[in-house]
Amino acid sequence: MASFAEYTKGYDLVNGPTGYGNPMSHAEFVAMSTPRDLYSSAGIKPAEIVTMAAVNVVGQWALRKAITKWATSRKDKEMREIQEMIDAELAALKKAKEKEK
């Protein structure tokens, strides 16, 4: 049985690349299959990326706050409508009681 050293004889496993006829490395495959257009950041600087991320976080926070406020306001409106209905029914009961007297 051959040892690992015998199988890898002649290969530079630390610095690569492998010899001709061997499968390509992952880096070689990615370099070959990724379109060149995707290599750049399209002129966007790192500071601009941080700014966009910050705006995104603030925007999400503002939307969550607005949605929560909207949902709460709908509940408040429903509570006011229910209270108005109860007040109207109580007023009608008072009138009916007064007519009985």
C-alpha cells in the first residue's frame, strides 16, 4: 500500500496550483465562472456602503414605529367608538327610566 507522501510526490500542496490534468481549485473555478462585471463595487466606496446600511436601519426602525402607532391608533379609535355606543345605550336607558316615572 502506498503512503500519502508517495501519492503527493511532486505536488506543492502549500503553494499550489496542482499540475496539468488535475481538477481545478475552487479559486480557479470562481475566477473562471464569475462575470468580470461582478468583481467591482461599481464605484461605491466603503463609507457609502456604511451610510446606506445606516439609512436602511433607521428606515426600518421608522417603519416599525409608524406601523405600531397606526395599529395602536386603530385600537384607540375602536375603543372610542365602543365607548360612544355604550354612552348612547346608557342615555337611551336613562330616558326610558325617566318615562316610566
